[in-house]
Amino acid sequence: MDELDRMTVAQFKEAKKNPIVVVLDNIRSMHNVGSVFRTADAFRIEAICLCGYTPQPPHRDIQKTALGATETVNWLYYPTTKEAIEDLKKFDYTVLAIEQVEGSESLDQFNNTDRKLAIVLGNEVEGVDAEALAICDGCIEIPQLGMKHSLNISVAAGIVLWKLSESKLAQLKG
């Protein structure tokens, strides 16, 4: 790790975090969960909220894609996504669903000031639960040009977390 100038697990745990929380709403795939952990580690995200029937570590199928990120990224479990959102709002997070709905803001137009953000990524088939969507502060959608107009949640997480972290990368490195 020294030759790559990477932190130890202990150093990572103590390092300043990017003020973003990822909320996983009833995700079915353990590989998707592991991939989101790995991406959260890459952008030094504060935490992941695993909600509903989203699989929780430790599990070898999560670990297969997380590659150890379940040891570095803080995570919490909530029985419902609604409970996670309500808790995050108590701590002054702006909660945004990553969803294509009427009135959603395009990610390429989204301007994040210095707000603490929580992004909600929904189920692979159903998207973000309607009850959770109703209490989000807004929605962001990823502009797409293809016919499918959907992305795997781990891919969507990578795109969104990159965009939301882009302006903070130099600050977090220092």
C-alpha cells in the first residue's frame, strides 16, 4: 500500500469524510451492494444506510465485489427507507432520490453547495419506494440518450457519487 500512497484501514476510519450518505432502498443483489460499498470507499463517503431487505455484511457475495470496503465504510441498517430518511433529515441532510420522475433535476445541472447530502438508490426493478420518494427533498436523474433509460444501481451510484464529489476531491486529499 505504501507504494500506492494508500491509507491503512485505521487511517481511513479517521480521515475526513465526504458529507454524503448513500441510502440503499430494498436492493436485491448482493453484488450491487458490494459494488456500492467499493464506490463509497473510493469517494470516502460518510456512510451507507441499508434498508428493508437489502443484504447486509458480512456475506461472501457482498465481499466479492466490495473487496474489503465493508471494513472501511460505515454502515447502518434500517427496517424501512422512510426511517433512514427521517433520521438523516434530523441531522440536516438534504435527501435526494436518484430517480426519473416529473420535476427531477438533471445531474449535469445539479449544483451542490456545501450541503450534507443523502442519495437514495432504489430497487433494481421497482425504483425508489413511493413512500420514501414522497419524503425526499427532491430527485436527481442521470441524463441518458439510449432507449433503456435505466442503469444498474451500482453504475448509477458511481456516476452520481463522482459528480457530487468532483469539487471536493482536492480538499479531501489534503
